Amino acid sequence: MTVKTISKSRLLLHFLAAATVVVWGTTFVSTKLLIGSGLTPASIFLFRFIIAYLGIWVVSPHKLWADNWKDEALFLVLGLTGGSLYFLSENSALYFTLASNVALIISTTPILTALITRIFYPINKLNRFFVVGSFLALAGVALVVFNGSFVMQMNPLGDLLTLVAALMWAVYSLLVKRMNRSYSITFVTRKVFFYGLLTILPYFWIQPLHIDTSLLMQPAILANLLFLGILASLICYTVWNYVIEGLGIITATNYIYFIPAVTMFTSALVINEHVTWISLGGAIMIIAGVYFASKRS
């Protein structure tokens, strides 16, 4: 493979990473609309993962189980960290703390991912570009999240739940790269959906699920669920696992910094939320920070 071909391949991977976070950034607005229509966060997760799981059978090999029980157990952990536990922690946090707190704390995921990677793979040293870029991007996220209104109310339970969600995604990113080496990306993604669904079921024993069929059949609700299930889950999870394999855990995860900025612009377009010059400046800082964090010393 020539240098030019490798360069084009990495450019494609960066484009796919950016496209994925653009979609994920819009899911907050889509989820907010569904919650406003009467669906619960847990039921939204359930429906989007059911749609994704059914859809991936079209492209996934019909292999049912991993090669050994140890790998099968790791897939269970992937379903927890990248599925049920992540979404339950993040969505539950919104009941206890401000949305701005959640968005800001969840944006520490790239830093947590880098630290965990450094612990388990000491050969991956954090260079000065990463440190400077990470804090620059995180400062930009803060400007975008607060959007000119610098008010942060600490709530230990809500903030802790958000930190748990960020940690779950960091662990997911680390493990999914490991599993991608032994299994196809579509197989790995399908197992994540399966165990994500399986591990959410105990929650419904505590909080019973009530399904209103007439509500689900409303065009706007059905369209949002299909968007979350097919594009944001089925396609984006598959692409994200491919990006992690190609760019590496730390470089790929840095793109998560863009999610609050995408959410800001989407909210302005869809639900007319106000955007200030401060938040626009924050978006520029995020772009600069991700650029520096991705550089090699």
C-alpha cells in the first residue's frame, strides 16, 4: 500500500468519525422530542436497540456465539458499557442534575479513554499535543455547553452518574478494539446490541414498561425511532468500531468533543434554541483542540 493510499484511507476514517459524531450530536434533540411526546429514556433505548439488532442481521454473518466463553463474557461487558449501563447512567443523570453538567462531564470521555489506555498499554505515552489539545477542546465544550450563561449547580448523584457514563464509554472503546482483532466488526456490533438489550431487561422489572402502540405509530415518533435505531445505532456503531480499529482509540475518541457543538447547532435549527457568540467561539476552540490532540510529537 502506497503512502498516498494510506493517506487517503486515514482521511476517509477521519471523515467517518466526524460524520458519526454529527449524527450522535443530533440524537440529543431527537431523544428530547421523543421524551416530550411521552416516551421514557429507557423505552427509547430499548426501541432503538431492537431496531438496530433486527437490522444488523441483514449484514451480519449468522454466527451466533464467540469462539470461547471468555470472549462471550467480554461481549456481555461491551453490551453493558456501550449499551444499557451507558444510556441508563447518562439519561438518569438528567433527572438529578443540569443538562449542561451532563454535557460537560460526558465530554471528559476522551481524557478518560486516554488515561485508561495509558494504564493498560504503557507504551502509548501521552504527548504534549494531546494534553494541550484536550484541555483546549474541553474549554471549548464548556463555552458551548453554558452558551453564555455560566451557571453550574453541583449535584453529587447526577454528576457521579454522568461520570459513570463517560467511564463506561471509555471502557467500551478500549474493549471493542480488542474484540475487533478477532471478530468481524459487524459481528462485534451485533453482540453489543444483543447484550445491550439483554442487560436492560432487569431495569423493566423495577420500572415496568408500558407500550402505547398508537403513540409509536405516530409518523413523527416512528421517524425519530427509526433515525435512532438505523442511523444512530446500526450504522454509526458499526462505523465507529471501524474508525476505532483504523485510527486508534485515542484519536477516534477525540471526536466526541464535537458532539456538544453539533447538538448546539441542531437545537438552534430544530427547536430554536439560542446560540451566542461565546458558544461559537467554543466551537472553534473544540476544532483547534481536536487538531492539536491528534498531532504526533
